[in-house]
Amino acid sequence: MKKLLLSFLVFLLLSLPSISFAASSCTIDYQNIPGGKILVFSWTAHTTGAFTAVETTAIIHGYITEVITDPGATAPTDDYDITLTCTTMGGLDLMGTALTNRDTTTTEVAVPYFSAQNIYGWSRVDGKITLNITNNSTNAGNGTVYVFIVEDN
């Protein structure tokens, strides 16, 4: 019995380094441009594939004019979805439906689109922006989201 228990413990200890406990991560950066800024989310998804990363460093006052999505070296699942929401605007998707069904290999550009009204345009932001990734099942799927913002004066 002791040999069996000892063998099990040795097996368990040798197996632990190969077990992965990956977590979703996101770094957030700003790039200043004339008249505004680019908010840059660089994200990596957990094995479950969905996560939320809150932009916590500043409150944005301005308009989202466009968003560029760039899948990373480990491509997320084809047709993964992104929403950008604002902490003070009741969970409204600031891009409408424009960031659904993102491609796994192609960098894509989108402008805010509100399908219920069939309207393209700029999207007002007054608060902190939250990035949400859904419909991704690729472990460690990653990418970068560039949010172009024209700031209020």
C-alpha cells in the first residue's frame, strides 16, 4: 500500500509542471494623436475564451470614430465577437453590431453601426470603456484592438 501511495505521489509531482492554469490577460495603452488618442487593448483569452477587460486609467470624453481589430499569432476562433461598452452608459455597445464576426487572419476596420436604425457614425463616450471578447474557444487566442477617439475640447 505504501508503494502504491508513494508511486501516486511521485506521479502527481512529476505531472504538476505540465498542468496549465492560464488566465485571460489584457494590457491597455494610449497613443496620443492630433485631436485625440488611440486606446490600444492587447488581449489573450483563457481556455474558456470569453473575458472582460475594464479600461481603468481614464475617463474618456469624446467620440469613437473607428476601431481596428488585429488577430494575433494564436488566432482566436473564426467569427469571434467584440463589444465596447461604457461604464456610465448602461452597458450600451458603443460600436453597435460592427464588431461581430471578426476574422481569424485578417486585420479589419469598423465604424460604429447601429443596425436597428441602420446608421453608421461616431459613437459618444462619457466614461470608462470596457472591452468584451465572446465566442472564442481557442486557448490563448489573442489580438489587438485599436479604438480611435476624437476628444472633446
